[in-house]
Amino acid sequence: MNIDAARFPIAASVSPEARIKLEGIRAFLSNIPQPPVPETVEDFDAAAARAEVFSEQLGKAAIDALGIVATERMLGGVATLDILPKDYADDGSIIVYVHGGGFVTGSARANLLSGALAAATSGRRVVSVDYTLAPRGTWDVILDQVVAVWTALLDAGADHSKMGLFGDSAGGCIVAATALLLRDRNIAPPAGVIMLSPVVDLSGEGDTTVTLAPVDYLDSTVRLLARNAYAPNADLTDPLVSPLFGDFAKGYPPVLIQVGTREMLLSDSVRLHRALRAAGRSSRLEVYEGMPHVFQSLLADAPEGREAWAEMAAFWTDHLT
């Protein structure tokens, strides 16, 4: 059974370049069969392997054009990709990137395009964490892995005032929770956090979880499955599971959140932004007209994508200097 292309109307207000890209994505989605729903750990492994091959192939040309250098490294016992932009000049700053993929797919290599764009547009070193996918790695295991990478960088001499956390989708959830965990463990915190279309309430109670579901290419059934794999039997109001419920008044780094108007997770971004502001924290919410979930890499060469990456680069300049 193929995905119904009629589910993905393209807003008349997007740029012509974005329209061309979105039409291509819509055609692609309508021509691929929906994969079987994973039930066993082996099924999840197989789904992740298929997605890995596809993602690497899809992003290869764009990555090659960026001219980055990616090196595999172990940090704190965790596999990472160390990504340097073309003509890199080391100023001591580091962006620690945590990839998306619904907690159950993706890897530092499969999601290299996002890490490469972060490096190329900011001119900074990016360390992409190759965390253990759910269900083999649950929320507590994954957070400990990100903290281990962060701590290893500090132990190697990195200055936390020049370090940031960056995550998209599920990765946005993980970095939001990691910032809370670093604070609560009295580990030197990031100077800033960027989240792209983060999921921060795993209970899915946000308004747009319902209202925008008909036009989002994300499947709510798959999201529920991924949640159960990531946080089985967990309290979904635990701030380390659903960072929306964190006590931000106790301290939190400056945040930039980017999200589109065509995604179920819009409410997650709005609610997190309001919670941070209510606690007196620095939060900037940028909502992009007509954009789908994590559009920044898909539409990197459209005006919307270029603007988004420029905003991120400016945020890093403001906070990692």
C-alpha cells in the first residue's frame, strides 16, 4: 500500500524553489510502499538498516558538494562522527549533534547531511553522536551516551562556554533532556541549544498532534510505536522522557527552536517555548510558513532552508563566542 499524495498539499505561500522540492518529495512518498510495522527487535533492526542505506544514498551528492571531512571517533565509549567544514579554522567551539529518526532509525552516518550542513554553515566542528537506537537503547541509555560524549569532550579540554547541543525531531527531544540531565548532575552545561521540530511531549497531547495530522508526512501510528520503543513503561511526564515538563526555573541554556506550520509537532515547539519563557529563560521560536517536519536539510538550498541555517549560524555566533 502506497502513501496517499493527497495528504500532502503544498502551501501556495512557499517559495518556488521550495515548491519544486516539496513536489518531488510528495511524488517520492506516493510511490513507495509503506513498510511493515516492526514488532520484534529484529524487525526494528531491519527497518533501521533499510533507512540507513536510503538516507546515505539520498544525501551523498549534497554532502560531497559541501566538502566536509568526517572522521569516526570513540568518545566516552560511544561512537561518533567528527565533522569538520571545508577550510576549517579551529576556534575551540564544538556543536554536539544528536540525530533524529523517531528514536528507532538514523545514525551519525545516515544523518550526515544535517551534521555536514551544521558544520558548513557555521564554520564549526560538529560531533555527531551515534547513539544506540530504540528499542535496544531506551531513553536512559541514550541520554547517558550523549552525556558520556559531552563529558569526554570536556575531559579533553573543551570549554563548555564554546559548546552547544543541536538536535532535530527525536534528536531535539534527546538534547532538550540532556541539557536538563547535565544541569542536575552538575556537569558544565552547553552555552546554547538548537532544536529543529523537536518532540518534547511523548504523550502527544499538543493541539496540532490532532489538527495537523492530516497534512503531516509523519505517521501517528509509527510515532506511537517509536515512543513505546524509546520509553517503554515510562512516566511520560518525567522531564528526561518528555522535556516539556522540566523545571526550567532551576536553570537552562539559551534556546533556538525552528518548526514548520505543516507538522504535528508544532504544538510541542510552541509549548516548550512558552514554558521556557514563563521560567524566565531565553528562548527564540522561529515558525516557517508551509514547511514540513525537519525541512532544513530537505530544503537546504531553497530560500527557507538558507534562512534557517543562517539563523542557526547566527545563534552559534552569539552564544559560542
